[in-house]
Amino acid sequence: MSFTAPISLPSNAGHRPDTVAAGPFPWIGLIALSAAVFLSVTSEMLPTGLLPEMSSSLGVSQSDVGLLVSWFAFTVVLTSTPLALLTKRMPRHGLIVMVLVVFALSNILTAVAPDYTFVVISRVIGGLAHGLFWGVVGAYSAHLVPKDQIARAVSITIAGGTLAFVFGVPLGTFLGHLLGWRLSFVVLAGLMLVGAVVIWRFLPKVEHYTAKRAETVTTATGTITLKKLPRDPTIGPVALVCAITALTMIGHYTFYTYIAPFLSDTLGVGSDAVAPLLFAYGIAGAIGLFISGVVFSKRPQLGLVLGMSVTVVSVTVLALFTQTLPVAIGAFLLWGLAFGTFPPLLQTRLLHTASVRIRDTASAVYTTAFNIGIGLGAFVGAFLLAQVGLGTVPFVYVGIILVALILVLASDLVLRRRRA
């Protein structure tokens, strides 16, 4: 008579499989996730459209208000990965609901802030929520669909960020011009709470990879420690994607953080035209997002090369033709279209590159890289604004994007040689 010892697996032995079974495309869940992204990005970028109003009200310079974006971003940089590790065993679904509530609190505190220091504190709270939010959301869509549908799912999710530039920031700017900047943050806080309810109700729950470096099993004869998992081979390529992301965002936010004064002071458009132009920029970005999902979903590298090339040309034209308003505005809108391709293509490339085992962690590191770019970009822009003026900023942007483009081309060459 044979005897087989009973084996009990540890609670964390199970993990998300490498593939998700094909089924109906989760439109409702992804749209709910996109709505949360819309609110998050609007909260992060709203000060860029309200620089003059916030500067006057708080008694600080416009560059100081621009640095609110840096405070927010650097908080994300410092906390997103540690928070992702601390919460890696918590349900992803509940975390998104929780961070939206914290976002609402952050925006209420901003609205009632008596001085600039209080606003900084409120933005730090928002940055904590934002870092955790993107550490979860970055990979959430990939947990909902099979690998061959990741690009499509990511495009839908990221569309919320693009729509934040199309509708969120311009509408918040318009509301701030009409009724005061504080009311814009109050309205946004209310929408955050509505978004939390929508996520709780409509976003499907998912399983995610939670395996430890070393696992144990318990048998009738004792506890056995399994062999440690080998170093993931996708770590290097993921780090390269994140480095390119950080550099690209440094360039973009060096210029875009101060786009409102550039439009009004350098191009000479009226203050009442700033919100419509930002709206048009966002529409162009939405078109770029659509192009990235339809044309470049299977070739994100090609999309990045073309997007960066168009950005270099359009921003150069914008900087050189500030006295020719139709040409400058056309270049401004073309820049918006090109930049609209960046977030979905970078995110898709990351999720294609990262193995399932490190996908959540890779998304947290990607979020850190993205926000390093935002924070450093806003800081560099503030320095340039104070030292040499806005006229130099777009040329610095072009130089940084050229470096990022060289890295994209070089990385593609290296990967091809390794596959050969």
C-alpha cells in the first residue's frame, strides 16, 4: 500500500497566469479605469492652466506655482515604488477606490489653502495618491485582457489622460477664470468621489502576481524551501524603456508646464484664448492617441520614432515663428498631435517588454520615471523662466527630445542584434 504525503501550498503560491483567457472585451471596466485616469491627470496638471490666478492669489511668482507640479511629481518619484511594495498583497480594485478618495481630500485641501506652503502640503498628499494609483493602474488593463489585446486596452485606459488635456485642464482653467481657481479644485474633488463609486461598481476585480523570491511548501515530513526564482531577463529592457520615458517627459514638461504664459506673453494671444487653445491642443492629442492605437499598436517603436521626429519639427517651428500667429498655432497643434502618441506607445512598449512576474513592479518604476520627468521638467522650466526667459525653453525641449530619439534608435538596434 503506497502512501502519498499531503502537500499544502502557501497562500501566495498561486499567481496570475501568463495569459488571460480570451473572452468579451471588457469595455465597461476599461472605460471606468479611463475615467479614473482622467481625474488623476486633471488633478496633477490643473495648476498649469491656472498659473496667473494662483500666483496672484497666493502672492508668489508664476514659476513658484509651476513648481507645484514638481512637488507633486517628486512625491510620486520618492513614494510610488515603496508604496507599490507595501501594498503588493492588497486587492488592486480596492486600492484604486482608496486613492481616489485621497485625491478628493488633496484637492479640497488645495481649495481651502490659506497660503502657498499649505498648497504644497496638499499637493504632496495628492502625489502620494498619484504614485500608488499609477503603480496599480499601469498594469491593471494588462491583467484584464490577453497579451495580443494589451495595446488596445492600454490605449483606452490612457485615453483618460489625453481627455484630461482635452477637457479636464481646459474646463478647469475656464472655470477658474470665471469663478476663481479654488472652485475648480472643489469641483474636481467632488468628481473624484463620484469616480471612486464608478470604479467600485463597474471595474472588474483582478488577480495579480504575488510570488515571493523564495517559496515554501509544507509536507508530512516538514517544510521545504523551493529554489529562488532566477533574475528576470526583462529587467534591463524595462529599465531602458523607463529611462527613455523619463528623458522624454523632462523635455515635454520643461515647456508644457509654462505653456499658459508662453501663449499669452510670447505669442501674444489674449488670456481668454488660452483655454480654447489648450482645448484644441488636447483634441490634437486625442487624434494622436487614436493614431497610436490604430496604426502603431503592433509597432510602438516606429510610432515613437515618428512622434519624436514630428515633435522636434513642430516645436522648432513654434519657437521660430512666434511673430506669425497662424504658423505658430498650427505648429502648436501639430505638437499636441505628436505628443498624444507618447504615453500609450511608451506604456505599450513597457507592458510588451516586462514579463508577467515583474509587470506590476515595472509599472511602478515606469510611474517613477514618468514623474521624474514631470518634476525635473517643471524645475528646469522654472529655472529657465527665471534666468533667460520663455523664448529659450522650447529650444531646450527640442534638444532633450533629440537625445531621447537617439536612445530609442540605439535601443532598437541593440535589441535587433541580440535577436540575430
